[in-house]
Amino acid sequence: MSMLTKLSFRDLLVEECDRISEIDPSQYIEKVWRYLDREYQLISIDYMEEDWPDGYEKYRDGLKETILAGGVAIGAFDKEERLVGFVTLNSSLFGESAKYVLLDSMFVSNQFRNYGIGKHLFQKCTEKAKEWGAEKLYLCAASSQETIAFYRSLGCVDAKEVNKKLYESDPRDIQLEYELI
């Protein structure tokens, strides 16, 4: 039996946002992508991210804001109903060349990675985005080699239309898009 068949997936309620504390967001980051000399290059940083990259409160509050603004947060739960992963999708459409929606954040608990949970959460986002009339997902992806490799394995490519406000919020992030077919 695969890990995915042992999990349940459902929308998170706003009063459940504190439950992201059940997730272990730690990650060893050997290399990151950085824009140097007019191109992206992998550089070694050899860093252990022990906790939430920008603090637990930022992600908890972001979940609440997304849900209250009509977006969705989808959770993955193990058989004990412990939250082991989540993804958020904002409902606001934006963009000049296409109708984009922002896949705002995704985390899978450290010990639950590499079982297809992130891929399944991503797929659920594509279904919801299509329902909302979006043509593409937009992602501001953390620049770690593993994160970018994950999104590229799903078919994400460099964003053709970079959202300036999102880019400026963290220029180290890699701006990606995914076409909804």
C-alpha cells in the first residue's frame, strides 16, 4: 500500500490554521539557485533550515488570509489525522498575458517527503485553479536545488510574465509558472 493511500486530503478550515505546527518544515539545503553574472547558477550554501523559513506565524497568518479572501488551503492528513502537508492557492486572478493564480506556499513534513504528497497537493491546486478560470499557476519558489527540481519535474517553467510585486517581495525566489491544460 502506497503512502498516498494512507492519507486523506481536504480543505483546511480557518480555525485549523494553527495545525501547521504539526508539520516538521526542516530541510537540509546543500545548493541554491542565484542570479549571478546575468544567469542562474547553483551555489553551495550547506545550510540546515531547522524551522519555518520566515517564521511559523507568517505561514499560519498567510493560511488564514488566503482562506478568508476566498482562496483555498488543502491539507494532507495521516491516519491519526495529523497534518503532514499543505498547499495554499490564492483566488485572485492577475496577469496581462494570461490569467494567473498564485500557488502561495507548500510544505510537506520532513519525514513524509518523497512519497508523492507534494505532487498530489499540486494536482489538487491545478484542479481548483481551473474551476476558478485560471490559465496558469504562478509560483515564487524557494531557490533550493531540490525545490526547483521538484517543481520542474511537475512541468513548471520560468515565468513568462514576472509579477513585479511578488518578485520584489523576495528576489531570491525563482518565479515559475505552470500551464493549466
